[in-house]
Amino acid sequence: MKFPSVKYLGEQALIPLKRFYLPLFFSFMGTVVAICLINADEMIATPPELISLMYTCLLALPCSLGFMLYAERARRNVRIETSVLAVGLIAIYKFWLSPHTGSWHYNTRHFIIFLVLAAVVHMWVAIAPYIKKDERLGFWRYNETLFARMLLSLAFSAALFLGLSLGIEACIVLFKFDFDYYKVYLRLWVVVMGVFNTWFFLAGIPASYEEINTEKAFPNALRIFTQYILIPIVTVYMVILYAYGVKILLTWSLPKGWVSTLIFCYAVVGILAVLLVTPLRDDKDNAWVRFFSRFFFRASLPLIVLLYVAIWVRVGSYGITEWRYFLVLMGAWLGFISFYFIRSRAKNIKVIPVSLIIIGLLSVFGPWSAFPVAERSQVKRFKHLLIKNNIWRPGQKVTQGTGRVSMQDGLELNSMLAYFIEHKEVPALQDIYAANLEKLVKETQSDKSRWADDEMLKEKLFGILLNDSVNAARLLADRYNSFDFDVNKGLEVAGFSKTFHFSFGTYSRTDNYRIWLSDTDSLRVVLDNKDTHSSVDFLRKGNVVEIIQLDSLIKRLQAISGSDSSGLPQKVMTIDDTGSLKLRLIIKSINIKDTANTSEGPKVRSLNAYILVR
């Protein structure tokens, strides 16, 4: 077996470059931008335009690929016009839709738009060569080839990355290289996925549509995977969901919220299985596949009804949010697709990507899209709670409210305020507040963390409604406060013979800390966080022999303003044990969670301290 020459490899590499120059351009650009993001010291300090450009490249690659495939199949010399059109669409996204912020999660609306448009442009690639062409076998084989090529590209890319990573690791060990390993491997992964993976995938896209339209043997590996793995998994999901439906009927209890996610996953996997075995659905030699293809959508109808009930429960209780909007939309889409494949004689699988493109675009553009619908729903729910608690009336504006609300209603108001702040929709409440909300939002923006700014804005909005700082603070979300003293100034240990250090954290809690009273006598140290109090307990042979209560210290610390919570005097952070052992607890640092649930007290999330023994 002869290895291919460098010249041959170069010629083969030029084929996808000449054929798909625009997608490869966006692939290279996205790779460079991703490396620039990795090189940035902090993502939050990265210029927003760089993040926006990254979004743009991720959408531009499949969007331009779809346009070039459409032009190629149309056999018209329209590549220049197609390229201009693709670039124009990307420019619209770049300057109109892209998030101008330094982090993906800083603007939920733009992130959702990105996810929806990413799904739309990938569906566009799936149908682009078959616009106005009724070649059903060719359409299936074209997408089956894309699916298989994608899996092969990922496997080759993973192998290449692993091989190069081992080479880098060998150089580190043998030649004692010293550099930022994390960033090196991350850059390598970006280059492999952005350049090699994309190039290899594009090289496998069929060039002859006449060839893939001809009848060929069904891929045996795909048949085994679908018939013996995918379809049984879907069947198990179906049995579980039907059993849960029977339980609901017997107990007459409404379905839990998570069942909608389970049904959605079942539907996605099931539809994928139906698509993969489409050529076999009329094959008498594959009776099980044939039965599944015909029965799946009929069996899905009761589960779709269960999905609607679960969605109705959530929407009825908490209103519509963007994610619930899409859940409702996908439920409606599943119902449409099921009825189509049950009633239609054609059963054209092209309906699936085409319908997804249509509802995807409708869901992010226009007054019927997710964002205005969710905003109207949440504002209506917010006003209803204010009216219920005599805080606001239609036609009036709250200058300084005097109302008090129940814990349940207060937590709901808190949750909705957090929603409006997170989604940058605070101005939608302007007809409730007399204060200029846009000005208030700007006033609460600072050089602090975004979380701190959002909390400050929520406190101000809450305070205006309630005019009761104690009641408002009680209803705000859980707070986390940290306090410490400067141990570099030294510990005052007069009168004590031994000092022991220990640290408890939320994710690193251990019961193995010990203090030694003598060579043969030791005590185990445990942080005890109960609903109503917190303490440091000392145990001998499993029995508690001493307790240092933290409640009084926590109350003192919570009375201290945030600006004075660092570098506190040692005496403020010290508790003297009044029991028989006469221990002293000196807290180096403590993080306290102040929960909004009045049935619980403050919780110690982390504790770093010293125990002094006489």
C-alpha cells in the first residue's frame, strides 16, 4: 500500500477550498477570533465586538454553505451574487441581532436568538440543494451522507487532537517546557475543530447529486445502530412515559414540570430514528423497523397531550417565559408533525426541516415572537400580584409604596423582578413606577460585578413598591456575604498552648479535623448547619462534648455594612468557649448565606478558622 504523495494531498485539499471558499473563510476567521478570546486574560474584559464576531462566524459558516450548495445545484453562475447575499444576511445579524456584551449569558434574548438562528441555518444546509426538487431518495441520502461525514469528522478530529496533545505532553516532559498548558490545549482544540474538522467535513459533501439519487444498499452500520440501539431506547422511553401517564390517571395528580423535557427528548430521538430508517419503512424484510415507522407518531399523540397538560400547569402558575414559549411552540410542532405523518400519503421527510425553519424564524421576529409574548405575560402577572396586595392600581404610578406582601407573593415578585432585570426589560414596568426606570438602571451600573449591580437595582425596585426596607430585604433572593480579618497582622494567642487550623466549605466539607488536648486525647471538629442555628461541635468517640454557637457572631456580622466586611479586628471574629474546655475560636474568614426562607436561619457556606487550646 502506497502512501499518498504531498502533491496528491494538496490537490485534494484544494477541492473543498475552491468549492466552498466562503464557509472556509468564516471558519478561519472564527478560529482566529476564538484564539483571541482564549488569549484574553478575562472574558469579561474582552471587547464585546469580539464576542459578537464569534457569534457571527458561527452562523455565517452554515448559512453561506447553504447558499453555495443552492447555487451549485441550480447550475447557475450566481456564486458572486450568492456570496454577497450571504454576507448581507450576516451583516444584518452582526449589527442588529448580535449581543454587544462580553459574555454569552449577559443577554438572554440575544443568546436565544443565536441558538434559534443556529438551528435554522443548519436546517437550511439540510434542504438547500433540494429546493424545488422532489427527489426524496436523494434528499435522504444527501442528509445521511452529511450525518455520517459529521460523525467521521468528529472522530478524526478527536484522534488528531489526542495525538498532538500527547506530542506536546512528551515535549513538556522531555524538554522541560514551561507554559500555560490549559491555553495551549484549548488553542489546539480550536484549531483542530475550526480548521481541520470543517475542511474534512466539507470535503465529504457529495458533488454529484445524480449519483446519490440512484438506489443503493442501505448502510449496514446505520441499520444496526438504528434497529438495535436507537429504536429500543425510544421504546423504553415510551414505556416509561406511558407508565407515568397511567400513574397520573390513577392518582389524579397533575404531571411534574420535568416530564415535558423528558417527552421532548423522547420525541427528538424518536423522530431521528424515523428519519434514519426512512428507506426501510416499506421493506418487508425489516418488519420491526416498518412497524416502528408507522406506529411511532400514533403512539406519540397521548404523550403530546401529556406534554400540553404539563406545559399548561407551568404556564398557568408562572406565566410565559421565553423557554416556556419555545416549549409550547415545539409541542405544537410535534402535534403537527405527528398528524402529518399519520394522515399524509406522501410522508415527505423534507417537511421536518422546512417546518422547523419557518417556526424558528417566526419565533424570533415579529410581535408574535417569544420575547414580546413573554414580556406581556410576565408584566401582566406582575401587575396582578401588585393589585392583589393593594400596592398598585391601573392608571396610577407608585412613588413610594406602603404595602406589605406575604412570603409567597413576595418571592414571586422577587423572581419576576429578577427576570425583568436579567432580560433587560425593566423599562416595560414604567407604567407602574413614577421613577424614570431607564435612568434608574443607568444609576445602578458600576464597576462592580454584574451580579452586584443587578442586586442593587432589584433592591431599589423592591424598596419603591414596599417602602419597608426590612420587609423588602426579607423577600429578596438569598444573599451571600463574606467577612474576614487580616491574619498577616498576627494572632493574639496569649494564655493558650496550641493552635489548630481547619477549613470547611460547601463542596469540601469533612469530619476529619482534629484537635489534640494531649498526646492521647483528641476531639473531632464538625461544622453543624441546622435549619435554625449553626455551630462548631467537638466530638469524643462520636459523642458531642463541646459546642461553640455561631448564631450571635453571625448576627453581629450581618449588622456590619458591606464596605466594612474585610479586614475586621480579631476581637470581632473571636468566640470564647464558655464550656469546660475553655477553647477559643478565631474565624479567619466566613461566608454566610442569608436565605429568603423565614423557616430557616442563616447558613454558613464556608468557614476558615483557628482553634486555640489552653
